[in-house]
Amino acid sequence: MLAKDRFAVLVDVRLYPLLRDITCEANKRNASLNINRSHGGKKIRRLFVAVFILLVFGLHSTLYGYDLSPPDAGWEQKGDERDYKTYFREKKGSETGEVLMVGVIDGPPSKYFSVVGDYENFPQFMPYMQYVKLLRSEKVNENRTDNYVFFYFDTPIVSTRFYTLKLQDEKNYNGKPDTFRSYWTLEKQGPNRKTPLDPDIAPHVKGGSKAIETAFNEGYWLFEPIDGGKKTKVTYYVWTNPGGSIPDWIANKANTIALPKLMKAIKQRVKDPKYDTISNRSQILDFAL
């Protein structure tokens, strides 16, 4: 971001009254001291400019400084962008670590929840996704629906991968209005598990006979309202390994690198006008189906 763009971000409309007051005060002092373009006048003007800059940066910290810290202990920060941070943590008993992303993005939580629940359209915007099929949905209660979804994705260098997830999609999570969570676990066996060779999947994928099933995958999206729902605090967590012969250190690196791409994808996708129509909270889980 260019320096002028950074300054444009800092000078929020809420700071205009402050700038006006400082300017007025400077003019009053200059008038009372009868200072025009003298050396002393320049010093006073510089002083007021310095004060203004300090106040701008201080208010910027208050207005834009949202808490992007991890929800629990043990995380090592890996990235720090303007609106989100990424983290990595070793997982006890596993060579594959956990990754976390915490950020603040424009728009209400319901829209982002609709985006990450738009499963069968993932290939249109999610990185590497080639095919996704919603297998079954089960309404658990008024706020929660369990979705079983097959994912098939083609990543660079390695063979194609697939997995079936059980996703617990929930609105008003933990009793908090307008808070949404999608929590998933891997379905490695049972009637809900699918493979690329299954008759209803095979016609839609390429190279299915060589595809490798992901070893494990557990994670969640959490969307919480801030600023009265004008913005969303998003938390994304995942512990996964692509399986096959990929070394764990490469898997850890790949999982961390993927986070910015994921954030970019949902921020871009949420601009689609179709998500603007999902305004009624009772429609959100139905839309995800």
C-alpha cells in the first residue's frame, strides 16, 4: 500500500472535527502572537502538525485496532496483514501442526456464513476445489443443521485429494445472536463416506483412480458480529494433513500459506449480489442447503 493510501485510511471522517479544532486553535495562536511567516510561526505550525499526527495515529489504534489475538494459548504468529493475522501451533502427539486465522472484515456475519455454506459452488471461488457434492443434510434443531459433503480438489505438484466431511452448521452459536459457526470432522467410514470411484461421483471428477484420501481434517469457521453487525470478526481453524507421502513439514508450510488465499477468496465471493438476498436469519441455513 502506498504512503498516500495509508494516510487516506488513517484520516477517517470521524477525525475531521479534530483536524478543524486543531487548525482553528493554531490560527488563534498565530493571530494573538501576530506571527506571519516568521521562524517562530513555523515552529508553532510544526508543533500543531506533530500533535495532529500523534492524535491521528492514537485514534487510529482505537478505531481500527480490533483484537486479533488467538482464542487460546500456545500459538505462534506467522503473518500480520492489515485486517487479519495468521498463527501456527504444534499439536501434541502429531507431527502436523494446527493453523489459525483471525481477522475483521466488512459486512455482517450472516453473509460470510452463507458463503462458506454454499458448498456446491465452492469450485467457483475456493482455491483448488474441483468438485463438491452435498450428500445429505440433517436438521438437528432450530439453529443447527448437519451437512455431509464430499470434496475433491486438485492441488499443485501433488496428486488430487478427496475427503467427506460432516459439517455442523449453526446459527446463534453458544446462545449469541447473529453468531455463526461451521465445525467439521472427517468421515473416514460409514454410509456417508464417498470416494471418487463411487458411481454418483466418478462422472464429475478427473483422475479419481489416483486420488488420495486426506488423512485427517478437523476445523471450524466462526463469524461474530462487531460494530453492531457492520463488521465481522472471523476465526478460521484447521488441523489437516493431505495424506500420501507428503512430509509433515511441507504440509505445515502449505497449510499456513493457504490462509491468505482463503481469506481473499471469501472476501471476494461475498461481493456476489446473491448473498445480499439472504437477509432473514431464518433463511441462512436453508440457503446453505
